Amino acid sequence: MITTSDLTKTYDKTVVVDNVSVSLPDAGVTSVIGANGAGKSTLLSMISRILDADAGSVAVDGLDVFNAPSREIAKRLSILRQETHMTARITVREVVEFGRYPHSRGRLTEECVQKVDEAIAYCDLGEFEQRGIHELSGGQRQRAFIAMVLAQDTRYVLLDEPLNNLDMPHATGVMKLLRRLADDHGKSIVLVLHDINYASVYSDRIVAMKDGVITADGAPESVMNADTLERIYDMRFSVIDLDGDKIAAYFR
Amino acid sequence: MRRPSVLIGALSLLAIGAAALFLTWGVDGHWDFALPRRAQQVAALVVVGTAIAVSTVIFQTITRNRILTPSIMGFDALYVLLATSVVFFLGSATAAAIPPLTMFLIRAALLMVAATLLFRAVLGNGKRGLYTLVLVGVIAGTFFSSLTSFMFRVMDPNEYDALLSDLFASFNAIDTTLLGIATVLLAVGIGAAYWLGPQLDVLTLGRDRAVALGINYQRTLTKLLLVIALLVSVSTALVGPISFLGLLVANLAYQLTRTYRHAVNLTVAALLAVLALIAGQALLQHVLHFNGTLSAIINLVGGVYFILLLVKESKK
Ligand SMILES: Nc1ncnc2c1ncn2[C@@H]1O[C@H](COP(=O)(O)OP(=O)(O)OP(=O)(O)O)[C@@H](O)[C@H]1O
Ligand SMILES: [Mg+2]
């Protein structure tokens, strides 16, 4: 379980994550939604110790992420950041191989090679394997970084807007893959999504953030209603039932 | 990717060839006189080239750019300042009583402590922009040199003379008394650099991704800065500051290897540096009989290259 207690981040007196205490489960798909600037990335960055907290703590399976050995955390928790810019000259396969670093420290074992192959296949990257990461389209690069996180093969997988830049087939492909990782491999997937309908269809739980605090938290059926969504996003929604899934429309 | 082993093999052969040329060119029978002297020079050039190349590649990885070098950021100016301060505060009589070897170790230790503390603060969480760093480097370098020359002014002329000849070694007046200890320290530094190679590889991805992959960023940064300071001490003690050699060989190495792997890049950059120094010195000293111009030429070529890189970067 991941537990945050009173997690807080402040930039120049603006509180962007405000005393957040939340528990994320051992398994399943949890989507984090909310408007731009709500504090989603900041929360995920603190949970994954990439960003220091100003107050509060985070525990992953009881390990304090800010003080436990970084490598121990890296074996349990991986993160895909929102930012996928990269200047280094590295091939797609090498990027994915870096995902094995916490386990192998640079010396790939047979198991590593197998996990890397698997991740590349999952993300449909076979034909780009040997290409430089800087020679890919935005969506292809996004998939390469998702593959890197998958190769890390951690119990907790945090993904900040993994569907960025992806076309519909690949977006749906990634969501199906994440669902399968949760169901078949017992992983806990926590992902930030702007497409609330993917959140509705694929997650076990939706956590909504607004101005640095969690304003709604529950199963998709309880969050996916016009009232709640309107409070989260300050705009009009209509929610319809489509073959048992709640689908929100917000185009007008 | 090209085969790194082929590249490393070819460069090694070239370096050995250059060394053979340097040792034997125009000796005219005075072998017992010339050979030991020249062998010492070659050894010193190997040590200096390797130290500069390795420290530069490491520094460029932790600052994630290909323009800055320890020298441009003021590491060797800091070495000179610290060395001067020791004499300044102890007084020349006390300082003169310290054996050169001990003195060198004191200076190296001081640089390792001072540079590591300073640059840990300057680099922060690894997100400072290139131009901030360039600016800090220029200011730091100028500040260290001004402080040094201030101390020189205040010192009495005898102290000053002794210190000057001691401090400003050059390619033509290589300080060979320190060669043994410098070689030992170089071995330690290189060992540490290769040992930290996989962590350096991960740092290529940037601070955040490295942390996500389990690197303890602050601790790794400290270790790497210590290695850099150790290597800068070695090269500065032997031949004095050379600003732009590291820049040239590191960039040439990246062009040739086209990989992020430090085991390869460190080796190729070191071989290039050694080759450039030995071949350059052989040509200047034995063929053209121009003495004392090697660092001037390196700085001229490297300086022009530095400006080209800056211009290219600013167009991005
Ligand atoms: N380094 C920083 N300095 C100052 N303010 C920052 C910094 N990083 C983020 N912020 C501010 O913190 C707030 C939360 O940012 P965060 O990136 O967590 O939002 P988000 O919910 O991920 O938004 P998005 O959907 O746009 O990705 C924003 O108002 C942002 O402007
Ligand atoms: Mg975000």
C-alpha cells in the first residue's frame, strides 16, 4: 500500500498540494483526474520522491520514500513523468533497458532481456527498437517511456498522463494493457488522465483533485455524475449510460 | 553503433605510435641521457591527458551539457587559489618546510573539500540552465584568480617567486617529482570513475529519471565531484591549468562513439587526450623546436571551438 500523510508542497506561498492524506491500494487501477494545475503531477512526483515534500510523508509498503534507500524504492515503485523530452542519443531499446537498472545495475541478466523484450512487444515498439529516441514521433516516444516503466516491473506503477500524444488505437491498447497488468499480475496502477471516459471505463477508483486537495474519491459510478464532475472542473457535463459504462459528454 | 573495441584499439595504436616517435625522434645517440627524461615526459602527458579527459566527461554528464568543463567552471583556478592560500596563511618558511609530496596531498585534499561543497551548492538539484552555469563559472574563475593575484601582491617577493615556479608548471617544465603520487591518485580516480560508470549512464537520462531508477542523486553527485576534484588536482599539479583540452577531446569522443555508455566514452576521450598531447608535444618539441607553445595552441583551438559551441547552442 502507498500511504501519504499530510503531504504538502508550496511554491512561493502558493500551496499546490495541500495536506493530502490518501491511501493507494496494493492492486487495481486508480485514476487521478482534475483540471490543469490542480496538483496531480506534483502529488505523483512527491510520492515517487522525485520532488521533495515541504511537509508530510509517503510510505510505500511501509518504507518512507524520502529516507529509505532509493534503490529499494525503485524496485517497488516506478513512475512515468509527464515530461518526455530527452536530448541524449539513446536508442529505444536502450531506454527500455534502463528500466532494469534498479535490478541489474547496468548488467542485464537473462531475466532482464526477457522483460525488456516483453515491454517492447507490449508497447508495439518492435519496428523502432534500434531507432534513436530523438527520431521518434511524440506518441512513439511516449510508448518508449511507458515500455521503460513496464520493464522496471514494479508492484506500483505511477503514470502521469500516459495517453499523451497517443492515437486512439494505442491509447486504448495502453489502457487495456494496464488493466491486464492489474488483473493478471496484481499490480497497482495509478495514472493521471484527462480523458475522464477512459478513467470511467478502465479504473476501479477515481481520485479527483482541485486546487491541491482531493475533492472526490470513489468508484467510477460514484464520481461519474454531472454534479460531481461539474464541481471538479467548473463546467457543464452530461453523463449517459453506454452498455453499462458511464460516459461523460462535455463538448457544448 | 560503431564497434567501440575497434575504435579503442585504433586509438591505442596511434597513441603508442606517437609515444614511440616522441621517445626516439632525433635522439642522435644520446640515449642514456634522452630516454629517461623523455619517458618521464610521456608518462606525465599520459597522466595529465587521462585526468583531464575523464574529469571533463564526468562533469559534462552531471551538468548535462557538452560545453562546460571543470576548467571553464573554475576548478583549476580554485586549485591555484588554495595552493596560494596555504603559503599565504602558513608563511613561506613553514610552507617551505613541508615536503612537496605532502604539500601536493594537502592541496588535493583542500580542493576536494572546497570544490565539492561549492559545486554541490551551484549544481543544486541538477536543473540549473546552461547560461546560469556559464555565468557562475566565469564569475567564480575570475573571483578565484583575483583573490590569488591579491595574495601575490601582498606576499613578499621571495615567497612569490618560490610559489610561482611551484604553481605554474607547464608542458615544458613538467613537475616530475610528483609523477609517482600523481599516477597513484590518477589510478584511484579512474578506478572510481569506471566503478561509477553505470550510475553515470543513468544520469544521462536527467536527475529525475535517475532518481526514479534508484540513484541517490546527492550522494552520487558528491562522489563524482570528489573524483573530478582529485583528477583536476593531478593534472594541475603536473602541468598547470589547461582550459580547453577537455572540451575538445570530450566532444570529439562523443562524435566518434555515438553512445551514452561511459565505459566507452571515458576510454575514448582519455585516449584522444593522450594522443593529442603526445603527438602535439612531439611535433612542437622535436620537429619544430617550438618550446612552450603546446598549451597556447590547445587553448587557441579549444577556445575557438568553445565559442562555436556556444553560438550553436544559442541558436537552438
Ligand atoms: N517548479 C514550479 N515552480 C512554481 N510553481 C510550480 C512549479 N511546478 C508546478 N507549479 C505550480 O503548481 C501547480 C500544480 O502543478 P502540477 O504540475 O502538479 O499540475 P497538474 O495537476 O499536473 O496539471 P496538468 O494537468 O496541467 O499537468 C500549478 O499551478 C503550477 O503552476
Ligand atoms: Mg501534470
